[in-house]
Amino acid sequence: MLHFDLVIFDCDGVLVNSEPIANRLVAQSLTEAGWPISPAEAQSRFLGMALRDMVPVIEAELGRPLPEGWSRSLAGAIYDALSAEAELIPGAAEALHAVTALGLPWRIASNSSHEEMAAKFGRNGLAHIVAGRVHSHRDVPRGKPAPDLFLAAAAAEGVAPEACVVIEDSVPGVTGAVAAGMDCLGYAPHGDGAALRAAGAHPFHAMTDLPELLALALKADA
């Protein structure tokens, strides 16, 4: 049974369908750098990771440092693409509004930068809704899978970690939520969510189902 006074959403893959865009650009950049990799392989290797945490993994694979300015150049390309292409996950905006209607505060905790999230939410008309609720990996010493982001979101709302529920779609994200002492719902639109379950999440398969899941959990806990 879930007990929560705060809902913390991941961004990429939960609210915004940005991962295919980022994976395409990561794969293109790594292939040019000497590591031929497909977007699907990039997704498998780097899902849920911040760009700064990807760098040592990439350099270990290449056996040499990346070119100077590589991260900055890729981040700029991703920002431009997100500004032009990013779309919301079906049901994401409705989920945010539904949580508000339930009388619950909510926040967003992401391994993306504030600039990237501004591009995604600005394109989709949610900038005014998410303003003041967004936490980036750049705000804390460690991004996911460390618990820092989730703990920062809880502290900003004045809610104890054990009274938070996190909505995540990646194993690093679930791992961070569990490490923070929070319950986690694992969004698994493709497949059975076994990897998320193994990491400690309770899988669900459609964002449109989330409002009812939360409402039922609140009713059961009443």
C-alpha cells in the first residue's frame, strides 16, 4: 500500500517523450567519435543517466578522452532538437492536473539540465505549470541513481522522504528513489516492467492510468 503526501515525477520518458531524440543524437555523436552505436543501443546503455555521468563510460569504451567541448556541443544539439521536436507522453499533462486536483503537491526531479527541461516544457505549453517545481542533477552533488535529487525535492516541499511517491521509467531512477526511502511507481509502456520491479518499483503501463492509481491509493490509505 502506498502512503504519500508528495508526488515526484521524472521528466524524460515519464512526462516528455524526449528519449528517442536524445538517443538519436547521442548515437550520432558517438559514432562520429569512433564508437559505432545505434539509438537503441544508446538507450540501453544510457537510459536515465546524466550527460556528465555518461562521459567516463564513453571514454572507457573509446580508450581515450573525448574531444574537448564534446559534452557542451552535444548538449547544445540536444537542446535545439528538443525545442523543435519534443512532445509530451500521452496523459502526462492530465496526470499533473489530476495530482493537483487530488490536493497533492508535486515536483519534477530529472537528470536533465534546467535548460533542456525549459525547452521541453516551453514547447509543450507547460512552462508556467512546472515553474518553481523543477529539480535538475546540476542542483545536487550527484544525479540518479544517487538519492540526492529526490531528497532535494522532498526537502523543498517540506515532506519527509517516506511520505513521497516517485514516478520513474528507468532503473537508475528507481534505484535513486528506493535509496531515498521513497515508494516508486515504474512507468513501463513497453514490456512487463520486470527490470523496474526488480529495482524496487511497482510497474504500471499507461500514464493515463496514473490518476486513478493515485486516487485509489489515497482512498485505501484513508
